[in-house]
Amino acid sequence: MKPKVSLFENYSHNLIMIEVAPRLFYEKQARELLKQFREDKQMTYAQLAERLQEHGVTLETRALINKINRVLPLM
């Protein structure tokens, strides 16, 4: 069973990440948004890559999968 984390603790962790490593924070946020979008629309990674290409983001499917599933270092 996961220990409960209060909203304040989560908020404070995000503030620390923003101050210490803003790029890592925003990369994580972008990753989560893309994962959620793909799941909500029930899309494959190839379809997501095509949608991103319509907006000027050119990535091969395999590269997109690697970027989305990359593990971030712990802070």
C-alpha cells in the first residue's frame, strides 16, 4: 500500500524541482501530458507522432517512445 502524500508535500516537492531543475520539471510535465493525451484518445505512438508532426514536431515513433518513457533522475 502506498503511503499517502499530502497535497502540501507534493506541492513543496514540485517547488523544489522547479527551483533546482526547472528543465527536468517541465520535461516531466510534458511527458505526463503526452501519456495522458495518448491514453485518453486511445492512440498508438505512431498516431501520436503523426499528430505532433502536424504541429511541427518531427520525431520517429521509436524516438517518441524513448522520450516519453525516459526515467528522470531522482532529486
